[in-house]
Amino acid sequence: MAAGAFGRADLGLGMKKILLGSAALVFLGATVPAPATDMPIKGPVYKAPEPIYDWSGLYVGVYTGVGMTQTRGLDPIGGIVGVVEHTGTGFAGGLTTGYNWQFNRNWVVGIEGDIGYLGLSHNVRDHNEALFYNTKTSWTGTLRGRVGYTSGPTLTYITAGGALVDVKDSIASGAVAAASSKTESGFVVGTGVETMLGGNWTAKAESLYYDLGKGNTLTGAGFTLQNDKNRYQVMKFGFNYLFGGKMQPMLPSHNWTGFYAGGFAGTALTEETATSNSTGIIGNNGGGLNAGGLAGYNWQFAPHWVAGIEGDFGYFGVDHANSNYNDSSRTLGLSTSWLATARGRLGYSTGPALLYVTGGGAWVDLKDKWTVGAAPVSSSKTFSGGAIGGGIETVLGGNWTSKTEYLYVNAGKGNVLTSGGITEQADHTFHVFRSALIYKFE
């Protein structure tokens, strides 16, 4: 019995040792760090590459738009004092082709040519004279270089080169008439923005300034006239197709909804004509700087449609006077100080770009001046009227966008001014070409 009892006691003691040893191993396993080879290893973090949009290649396209002519005629030998200033507007439209070379991620150079219709004409009778004059255009062509910066699906560029315009100058007095048709050459400079629409299609807005120098001298019924300045401004909106079957990345989405503010700068052309109790009209086609600030709100009410309101206020620096041809004692002058508009906008969004039309009210602070002999008179007034136009706004990155825009502003008729017994009333219209840098608030 004693031996059996001792045996059972030894067995119980052994079991206790085994249990205590197992507990110790568990404790040690929980407290001693595992070897490094048993720890999980984190792999490297890979960032998805940014999409690269390829602008390189041959492209063709079409464009439409509006053109303005600024001509000045005078007697080249000085026998008749004074000038004829002529402003005409009309339709522009045609074909474009070119080639782009994207030599790094953000820079594109290229060459572009276009040919198309330019229908500018404005046949008028000169103030206080039995003289009718006109400058009429039929077609234009340019060959230009382009240099642009691309943020991906958007290309902002400058362009310059040579230009041709087919021009017909004419004068008539009674039964005597003279005309000259000529393809005039000169230079052209401009700016623009082009944005990808998806596939191989792009859309662009472009402003071009032409300077073609002098026309031929016309003589008839005692009048001698030469257009010594032939200048044109064309605002074009177009679509291009890029060849090569490139698989472009998907266009990024963009939320256009929200408040925004920015600054703008550009040029303005005056289309002022004045009638009086004398026969004919006297014109004034000066130009100047337009620069200021803007603010607005966009509401993206559908995936591709945006509506909004926008207001702007800025300096409007037109200051020009014209002494009448063959009667330089009669002078029409105009100076402006500021321009403001409040407009609605409706646009189609491609994602990174907004193609829009705009229209609303306009206010212009200006001063009309009328002089006959030594009796100058003037009238200062803030005129109200309307503004319509369109443009393309593109995303630069983050909350920043830029836009290229054209506005036609009609401020209506001025006050009737009387000088030297001759009355005058001017009609005021302006063409505004400008670009803006905009920040959208979150």
C-alpha cells in the first residue's frame, strides 16, 4: 500500500511539472518577440502614373466666327485734309489644317494654315460730302506657327505668321466711280485655347489680329483716297480632328458648381458712327485696353450642362478722335473710362472644359466729343445696353481655370450735341476680346 501510494504521489507531482512547464512555454511565447523572418513585410507603395495626352500629329478642322475691319483712308499726297475711318463687321468661316509636335509633357509647337470666307463690308456716305466709300473682303488665308502649354487635355497657345486677305476698295461720287481689287498681304498674331472633346476631336477658341498695310490709291470726281491702314480682328470657334488613331486617356471629370472670382485683360474695338443734320456719317474706330475683375456662380445641373451668372467691372481705355475727310474742322471724339456687365451663362462641359454662350446687360461710362470749327462740345454719361458672346473655359489644375471670351457690347445712342450749328448723335458699339484667370472656391 505504501509503495502504491508513493507511486501515485510521484505521478501527481510529474503531472504538475508538465502543466507548469507548458504554462511557462505559453507565457514565453506570448512575451518573446518572434524572429524577424516571421513578421509580415509591407510591399512598396506604387502611385498610378498620371495620364499623358498626346497632341502630336496632323489635324484638319472647320471654324466659324465673326470678323471686324478697321480701315483708315486719306489723301496720300496731302491735297485733301482729314481721314475716312471705316468699321465693318461680318461672318467668318473656313477650313484649317496643321501639324503639332509635343516635344515634352507640357510643351507643344506646330504649324497651322487656314483658308476661308471673310465677309466684311460697310458701304457709307462720308459726312457732308457726296462721296461714298467701301472696303469689302471676300476670303482670307493665314500660315502661322503655334507655341503652346498643355496641362493635359487643354492647350493654351500663342500664334503668329503671314496673312492674305482679298480686298476690294471703292469710292463713288455721282456718276464717277473707282475701285481696286487686290490680294493684300501682311502679318497676323493671336492667342487661343484648344481642348480635347474625346476620341480624336478637339474644340478651340482663337482671336487673330491682322495688319495688311496700305491699299491702292483711288481717284474720282476730285477725290483721292488711299486706305493706309487695313486692320482686321477675327474671333474663331472651331473643331479639329487629330489623325493617327491615338488612344487618349479618359477625360477627367470636373465639378463646375460653386462661386468663383478672377481677373481678365484684353482689347476692345470701337464701332462708332455719328449722324447729323448734314448728309452722310462720320466714323470713329479707335481701340484700347480692357482689364478688371470678375465674379460669378456656376450650377452644374446635369453631367454635361452648366448654367450660371457672372458679373465683371474693369477699366475701358478707348480714347480716339477722327477729323472728317475734306472738312477737318469737324471732329468726332470718344473716350471711355469703365465697362461693366451682368450676364447669364449656359455651357456644355466636356469635363476639363466648358464651352459656353453668354448674354445680359452692359454699362459703359463714356464721353462723346463733337467739334465744328472752334466750338467743341461734349457729353459724359453712363450708357446702358446689352452684351452677348461666347467662349471656352478650361481647367488648369486644382481650383484654377482660364478662359478666352468674345463679347459684343451695344451701348446705344448718345446725347445730341450741337457745335457750330451742326448737330451730331453717335451710336456706340464695341467688340471685346479678352482672357481671364479664375479661382473657384470650395
